Amino acid sequence: MTVLNTFFNRRERFIAKLNGKAAVVPAAQLVTHHADCHYPFRQNSDFWYLTGFDEPDAVALFLPYRPKGERFVLFVHPKEPGAEVWNGFRSGIEGAVADFGADIAHPLAELPQRLSDYLIGSEGIVFRVGKHPHVESLVLRLWGEQLDHFQRTGSGALSLEAPCPLLHQLRLLKDGNEVERLRKAIRISAEAHELARKKVRPGMNEREIQSLIEQYFLDAGARGPAYGSIVAGGDNACVLHYTANNSELRDGDLLLIDAGCSLPDYYNGDITRTFPINGRFTPEQRELYEVVLSAQKAAIESVTPGQNAEGVHAVAVRSLVEGLLELGLLKGTIDEVIEKGAYRHLYMHKTGHWLGLDVHDVGAYRLGEYPVDLQSGMVLTVEPGLYISDRLPVPDGQPAIKEEWKGIGIRIEDDVLVTKDGHEVLSGEAKSSVQSMQD
Ligand code: GLY
Ligand code: MN
Ligand code: MN
């Protein structure tokens, strides 16, 4: 199946769900870094999912009420040698049709006068308010015109709906192409983790390890890191979103690395490994590592169709609390500690999230009262951790933390595909056993 077919099939599925409504899905815009410099362009994931078109500012229309051959319309920047000399290649109107399968394409500047006509016959407008300021006022104005039209004629686009329930439900279940691309992103990410563990030595700087990892991503053909790489020695690992990456790596400390690459088509890896910088765990580090590893294994084991993300979290929490009670870092019964949340000064985040075109990928975790069941084709991270520091107060009734435990931050994060019969760990090439952490 060609990649063009993949996007075509996604659009067909999306259009089939629109039920007579027009969808307006805008591309991302360039974002200013400072002065007149921009961050590297990053396409909007919804837009990418449906089009595979990687240029800024474009707008895609999906029009199920039009005849076949007029249902996918792209508004794009036209070819213009002057602009292309400065900012690079544009597909233009012809390319949008020939290379991206648009039924019809127009210059972006014509969106304001053409959109009104394209909405004729729609029963509603599907558009995400609050995210696309460059298109929003136009869509809202035309929706108002549709309401006036309804007043006069009894037909028109009455509703304005978010695309999330439709589109994000599709994105949550990965198709074959997506699983293949995720495998690749995750494999490269895992290889970079293996490399980092082999190269690390006391006295290096966190930044040197960041550089090794990110160079590996680029050499392997990735776009770069999927998110700010976290390379956190010792106590820095207790800061969950630590990205300064500028401290010396000290003999006797652990190193936590949370890093993954993003491919040119935006699929991401998200892996965390934690290991001793000098190759030997201290007794305290090893005991805590084993607690996190057991919790992670139990949580991964529980991933199967019919389970849900909250259930996976509950398995991890129970196992962590059990281990912490044995080590004397908590006291009470397992149920009492969980009930009171008296472990949250040591484990304060959830155990995972969906993974896909976004690192924290779209899709509901809960529909009202009901947690969303895991289904074959979903991909989630499983990433329990423990963070032993003075930053949060010890809850009433829990033991003060002894000095020998402080400054130990551990997370182990894998990427897991839900399969028909259970799960497959996609990031297993990055080893996590106690023994491999000491190789
Ligand atoms: N690296 C972001 C996360 O693990 O969620
Ligand atoms: Mn994650
Ligand atoms: Mn991560």
C-alpha cells in the first residue's frame, strides 16, 4: 500500500463519519522564536494525519455532501520563486492535487471568498475553536451567515462541532502504517539509549549525553528529538521536566534519560531509562530500581484489550506502594496508603499516556463515567517512577525520608502496543534489567 493510499483511506474513514457536515482542518503556522527567527516548522498532527502535507498555513476541507471527486479540497501557498528562494520548496496548487491527492486545490488567499460556497449543503461545521486564530474569525463569520441562511430557507450549517471526538478516535487506533512508523521511531530511540549507557562516564556533563543521543537521532534519519530530552544526573532526576541538562555527572549517582526521536513524518518514541553512572548500583539505588522495575513489569503485564489506562496505573501504584512499604519509605497497609494517596510525595505522576503523532497523543482516556477500554491497535507508554527528595512535604503519618535515599530519581518508560491477545513492548531493544544497567 502506498503512503498516498494510507492518507486516502484515513480521509475516507473521516469523511464517512462526518455525517453531512463540513470539516475545516487548518495546518500549523510558523512560530516565532525571537525577532524574525522561527522555530523549525512542526505540522499540526490532525492536519498531517489526513493529508501528509508538510507546509504551513494550508487549510483542508472535507465535504461529504459533495459528489465524489470534490470532497477533499486543499488551500495552499501557490508556487512563487521569490518566496521559495527564501523559505524553500512549495508544492503549489498542482502539487497539492498530483502529489497529495486533493480533489481540488486553490491558492490560500482565495479561502475567504471560496469557503462560503463550499459550505453550501453542509448540515454543520466541524472546526476546532481556540487553536487556529488565522482561520477562526472567517469560520465563525461564515457560520453566522449559515445561521442566517437557515432562518430564511430552513437549511444550513446549524452546528459548530469540535473534530476531536471523530478524528481523535481514529488517531487513537493506529493503522498498519502508523504501527510501522512508530516501530521505527521507537527502535531509533532505543538504540540511542543503549549508546548513551555505554558511553557515559563519571565527570562527563549531562549535555554531552544529550548531544550523543540527539546526534544519533539525526544520523538515523529522524527529524530530531520528539520533546526536550531529559538527561538528569542524581537529584536532577527528581525534577520531572528537567531539561537544563548542564550538570556534571557524578560518580555514585544515577542518570535518568527520558528521550525519544521524532521521524520526518512525526511519529515519536518516548523512552526512559535510569542507570548508575559508574556502572554499579548502590544498595539503596538497586533496591529502589527493583521496586520500579517490578511495578513497570506488572503494569505492562496488565496491558490487554479490556483493561484501561486507569487500571494500568492502579497496578503500578499498588506494586510501588508494596515495595516502598517493604523498604520502610512508607508505613501502613497497602490499601490505606493508596486510599489516602500517601505515596504521592514519592510518585506524583500517572503511569502513561497514548503515543502517536503527538508524544502525549490524542484520544479520550475516559468517556464520562467510563474509562476507555484498551483495544488492539492502541499504543501507550508505561512509565512508573520514584523520586526521593525533600521537594514535597511528607504526608502526616508517613516516615521522614532518611538521607541515604535522597537524590534518587528513577523512571522506566516503555512504549507498548495493545494487540488482539495482550500487548507487545515496542521499546524492548533498550534494556532495563538490573544486570544490563550495570553492563
Ligand atoms: N517524555 C514525556 C513523557 O514521558 O511523558
Ligand atoms: Mn511518556
Ligand atoms: Mn518520556
